Amino acid sequence: MKALILAAGFGTRLLPHTRILPKPLFPIAGRPAIDVLICQLARQGYDQIIINTHHLHDDINTFIRQQNYPIAVTVRFEPEILGTGGAIRNVADFMGHEPFLVINSDIFTDLDMGRIMRIHQAHPHPVTLVMHDYPEFNKVWVDAIDHVKSFDPAAAPAVDAAGCRLLAFTGIQVLDPEVIDFIHGQGFSSSIDAYRKMIRRGRVVQAHIVRGHRWHDIGSPAGYADAVMDAAGPAAFDKAFGRKPHMPLTKTRLAGDGSDRKWYRLSSGDRRLIVADHGIRMPGKSSAYPASEAAAFVRIGEHLLEKGINVARIYDHDEFSGLVFVADLGDENLQARVGRAADKKEIIDCYKKVIDALIPMSVLGSEGFDPAWTCQTPAYDRQLILERECRYFVEAFLNGYLDMGIDYETLAPEFQKLADLATVDAVIGFMHRDLQSRNIMIAHERPFFIDFQGGRLGPIQYDLASLLNDPYVDLSENTCNILLNYYMDKLEQVRPINRKSFTAGYYFCGITRLLQALGAFGYLTRIKAKPGFASYMPIALKTLQNRLDSNAQNLFIQLRDTVVSARKKLALQR
């Protein structure tokens, strides 16, 4: 049996990644998609395969030459892309006089292609299109006896009387050689146009409808992620629970955070894993791609787990797709736990448990920590404070959200002073850098830290300030002071500190953290269209003013006045 794999396309839905790597070479659980497909066809009885190429054809050709397949696999380059019809016509000499399979290179499926060929051979019609009910792609009208009637989704009035329903083409088809006679001329041509011509002339385009199968279109970021999840999920479940899951896995989208990552829960019966989708990265291909956030998540997470820190165990990951499979810690975070606390004592007791887990992360997490693991900066330093916290506050919040027209340079002297003071009394350790209540899960009455991919070395006061000056919770000043002293008491049991200088560093880090948080709220609300973050701006501004009033009013007069003005303008907007 012979097959044509269509692999010439530009992969436009996967830009910019397909400028660097052709879509057929995107890995599925560590193997290029086209390799998975070729091996599948070989297992299912195909003995000759031809692949058409155009975009980044040398990369595909080189890969195929390096393999040692048990069947004949050849590549045919198209100097000008020919489309599906043109590609079929261009390999007419290869196909000969028997039916042949045509399959898109950008699908991942468990369908039996040998069986599909046998189904085609059992009926007299020249075309078999493999169809399924897939609402996202349902565009082909098929009648009650599984004959294709139209490729125009808007043609319902004309075909409805025939008992038609809309179905989706899987990208898999079997053709008799006579189909080539319906493909016009030379150059670019669509196979759909040929099928329309056949239908007009009374020929039957047969639909074979499949159900209960696995199928993914990897030509989009979401489809590619689904395919990798489907392919890698069983191994992750095996590592986590000691046995493979029942397929298919149930996937549930979870509420996201301020980042572009997506979160899913994969379930098989009562067994569950969480998948963090960081997005596609191409390490080592171009300087345009920084260190992967997914790689940082994995390396830092494995390091912290090795140190005995409360983080979710990582069971598997795929750095290219950005998927990371981790233990499921449930649905309750610290913000939710505090929200249902009965009284102040319960809140303080809850935070004490968090602090008891935080100190080992801060101290032990720095031991053997490799700055090369980081995906942003290797350490928290003066330059980061000035650019990613102070300037971010001015540009994304004061100007980007409140439209106050503040010149950064007018505040620059005070920002420089703040950057010095936030680092001069630093007690260096591992720094999470986003240690707020939504990034602390409560599971089995224990706190677990998540979202640590931005971790680096820096002042451990920063994480404490992030925890206690958290706009999502709004702890009272008295509660913050109780917990600050509790933290220092516990820290002194493992390392000596100067309480006065530690406290000073804590307060200055609290200011820089709130500047960063407000910048993020402005950016997420205005640029990312996530309006829910705007509701936390008043609390963040109030806490920032309190920090400036109680500890640094005389040091940062202009900043304090700017914050007061921002509070007034924000109140008017609301």
C-alpha cells in the first residue's frame, strides 16, 4: 500500500515558531510528528510513502535521510507550493494504478490506516474522505447514506432535504488514480475543487465516518498542546500512580492567573494530574528565544523538592511544547482559606504554617541553586528594581492605567534611593518573587508553593513582604507585625540576623513589591483585558501609602505625594 504525506505547508497558525522549524518536525512526546506518522503507517501495512515538501524542505529531507525506516520513504520537493490537488497530481507517477492514501502531516490520531484502505476498496467510488463530528471544524455536508453533498457550510437549504448533517474532514483520504484526471492543469490546485467537479458530474465522494477515536490537529498552538497532552499523559500517569490511565483522559480547563499560561486538570477515574501549559519554545534555535519558563519551572521545582520544600511533584514535562505534568493539589489556595476563616486567630495560625514552610524554602532553596536555571534574571538586584518595578509602576499603572502623565525622571532620584535601601540590608536566599496568597495552595492542611518559575537569588525579605502586603488578602497592620516578628523568631533558629536591619529591608522590599504589583495590575487590566485585577488596585495603593507614611515618608516625599494623587484619581474612576 502507498501513501502520500502532505508536508509542504507554511504552518501559518504556528507562527513565529514555524519560521524556525517546519510543522512536520514538531515533536510529539519527544518524536517529530512526521516520524510518528511514518512509523504508524508502516505498522499498519503501508510499504511505500512519499512526502511532498516546500517550506523549510531541507530540514524535513535531512531528517528523513537520517532515519532507517523498514519501508521505502521518499521526499519530493515542490519549488512552488502546489496545494493539496497539485501535490496529488505531482506524485501521479509514484502512485501508479492502485488506490492510495493521502494524509496531512499535521494530525495525530490512533485511526487504523490499513483498515481505512480496506474500507475504500470495499466500495466502488473513487474517493473516501474520513469524516467525524468535530464542531470546531464541521464544514462538509454529508447525506444519510454517507455521500458528500457539499463543501460549503452555508449550503444547508440546498442539501437539507437529503437528510444531511455537517461533519469535519479528518485530513485522511483514500483516492483512486482516476481522481487525478479531475485536478486541473499545472501549478496550485485544491483537491476540494476536484471533488466538487466530480460531484457535479455525478461521481460519488464517499464519507467514512469514525467515532470513539483519538484525533488532534497539531496545526495550531491549542491543537498541538492537546496532541502532546494526549501522547505524554499516559506516561505521566504511570509515573504518578504506577499504572497507565484509562483513555481517553478527561481534560478540564482551570482558572488562570495573570500570566499567559493555561492550566488543565487531567482525570482518569479518581486519579488526577495538573498540566501547566507554558506555550511553545524552541531552545537552542535562536537568540530570539530566551530561557524557557517551562524549563525554569521544572529545574527549580525539582531542586526545591529535593530540598524537602512543599512544592507539587513534577512527574513529566515536555520543554518544546511547554507542558509540565504535576501533582494535583486541589482547588483551595491561601486567599480562599483566609476568606472563610472564622476569626483573626485562625488567620494568624494559617499564616504561621505558611511561614514555617517559607523559611526552609528561603534558606535551603539557596543551597546549590544554579542561577542558570532562571528564565528572567539570575538575581534580584538594583537594576531589576529600577526597571521592572519602579519604571513598571510609572509606565503601566500611573500612565498606562491612570493616564497621569508622570515623567519617570521626576521620581528617578527617589527610586534610586529605594533600590539602594531595598538591597543594602538584604538577607540573601532563595526568592520566589511572587509569593502571594493565590500562589500558595492548601492541601491536606499543609501549604504548598506554586508558580516558582520566576525564582532566583535575592533578599528573603521580599517574599515575606509579598506575603504580608498582599492586595488579595489585605491583612491588618497589627496582623502583619505579629507575623513579621514570628518570622524573625523562626528565622533566628536557623541563622543569625540583625532584627533592625532585617525589618528595614522588609519594609523597603514591601514598597518595591507593591510598585511591581500595581504595574502588573495596570498591565493586565489595560493590555491583557483582565479587568478582575482592577478591583485590587485600591488595596494595593492604600497599603503602599501606609508603608510610605509609617516608615519612609521623609525619604520618598515625591513618591508619597504621587501615590496620594493616584488614590484620588483611582477613586474618581471608580
